[in-house]
Amino acid sequence: MFKVNPYRPGAGLMPAYLAGRDEDMQNVEQMFDALVMNIPTQSIIFSGLRGVGKTVLINRLQKMAEDKDIFCRHIEVEERNDFVSQIAACSQAFLRKVSTKEKFKNLIQKPLDAIKALVVSFDPNDSTFSLSLQERELYQSANLTQSMTEVFTTIGETAYKSHTPICFFIDEIQYMKAKELGSLIAALHRTNQLGYPVMVIGAGLPKIYKMLSDEKSYSERLFLYKEIGSLTGEQSRNAIEIPAHRFGVVYTNDAVEKIVSITKGYPFFIQQMCQVVYQNTNEKEIKGVHVENSVAEFFKRLDIGFFKVRYERCADSDKKFIFAMVKCKELPCTISNVAKNLCKSVNSISTTRAQLISKGIIYPIRYKELDFTVPEFSGYIQRLEEYQLWCKENL
């Protein structure tokens, strides 16, 4: 029997009630107000583990920006995708919007030429611009940073003169190539120096802090950094209870406490747990026993979806590395202990470590320590028969 369920676990799906992010939204709204006034402001980077709601937050912020008539575009960076083509397409979309106003059409050619140079030079498979061989040579550039900066400063100038501020929302920043990230930082930095109303709101895994600082030392001043974590007890309670109020359903304190304890306050886990509990309960009051009866199904759903999809991306050598991390018992664990559990030297496992970081499965924390980007991933690994067999073979 179909039952309307107010809980929405999913990748970036907006929950019925967005808990715990009010302060972040209020702070960013004030920054949007400055941008609308043609006052350049710092860009923002949100970081956190999988399932804490980074994508949900930046989607909500994009809606807020659009309501203030800020030109917005969402870019999701993928491991195999080219950031250059996406930023070029977004910039072209901005020019199309400006060109609809007759008095601003004279502002289009300069940034359009900059976009042509970027695409022709660094996205050879793109056929957006039909240029002769001679024209291609004219637009050809060997410097990505210079080309990216030219695009940002020219669209920034157009944004300033047309009173149309720009905000790019970039998700999964950790998948950007180092050269592209460095070029983006430099371009944004120069655009801000010139006083143009262009900002970036990005989101990614915790390793992005190091990525940004490695590329440009001034990135620490260019961006505001905000770590997004699990919800507090009160925030978790709101995320659990408020969506159900619409249907006249309430939770006992015991039920709420059990859900918070099981989910550790991670927003995605709360949505998944509550979806299962709500679906399995046909009463107007959800009690602790209802939660207990749904725990097995909750973990089963996580195991075959949220956890498995990441685990299956790993090669055999990656999986053994992960097993060795879990065998350390406590996380974060040192790279030396992982090597010890694998009976190998630290140097011999450095390639696998780098691959897992690149895939977004693990991230470095503190000096030579590692942890999983997915909350409770070690528990999933411990439930795997494959891990248990590996442990027996490596006693």
C-alpha cells in the first residue's frame, strides 16, 4: 500500500525541513545583498563528509540568490568531466541573458572573445565556435590561467556595468584538476581586485582545503571556509519531528533519542532512518520499539546503496588498503599502521593511498593520518564477508 512519506534521502534532495543551516543561510544572504549592490565579496567553500548535506545547502543558497536576481549557474565537477567546458557554457549563458537588454548588447563582444579563446585553446573537442584555421590561430593560447582570468574579468566587467551580479555554484570541487583549480583561483582573485560582482560558492570533501592552499597561498584570504558536519541533538530532533507534523505524526523522546544515537546526527542517515521507520509504522505516535524494529532494514538500505556504490568503485588493492584501515580499530589511523596491517612498507602503498584519496573514499587528516569520507563506512566494511575472510587470512 502506498504511503506518502515526508522523508527524502537522496543525493542532494531537498528535505521537507532543512535543519541546522539557518546561520549559514543568513550569513550568505547578507553577502548576496552586497553583491547585488555591486560590492565584491569573498567566495565561500563548504566542506564535509558524504551525507552531511553540502549539496542540499548550496542548492538552497542558489535559490536564494536567484530570488535576488543574481545570475546563477550550478556546476558539478566529475572525475572525467572537463571544468573548462562547463565554465565556458555558464559564461555564455550569462552573456545571453545580458544581450536581451538592448542597451547592454555593446558589452558582449569582449567577453565573448575571451570565451572563444578559452574554448579553442583548452577544449579542442568543442564545436560551439565555427572558426577558420586562421581565426583559431588568432584565438589560440597556451596559458590556462591567463585565459580563465580573461573570461572572469570580462564577464565581471559586464556584470558590473549591466548591474547583473554572478554567482557560480561548484559542487564536488575535489575532482577538479590541479591546473584548472589554480586557474580558477587566480581568475577569481583578479576579478575581485578589480571590484567586479562575481563570487563562487563551492562544496567538496575535506581535502579541498589542502588542494586550495597548495595551488595558491592567497586562497586562504580569497575564500571563507565553513565546515559542515553532523547536526546537534536539537537540530536532529527538528529534522526528525518537523516533517511528520504535517501528517499529525509525533515521536516519543525515546524514539528520537534512538534515531539520533543510530544516525550520529548525519542528515542523510536521519532522512534514511526516518523514511524506513515512518513507512513501517501505522500509528500516529512513533515509539522506540518502532525504531528498533527498523534498524536492520535501515542498515540494509545503506549497505546496498550508500556504502556499496563507493566500495564497488575500488580495485582489489584499494579494498585491501581499506581493510587494513578498518583493522586499525580506531579512526583516523596512521599510514604506518595501515602499512603494518598489510605487511608492506609505507612507500609501497603510497600509490594506492593516492588513488583512494582521488576517488574520494579517504582523506588525509592531520599528519600522516587517514579517515573515510563516508560516515560509518568502517561499520559497513566490518559487515562484509570479504573483510572477515581477509582478517582470517591475515591473522
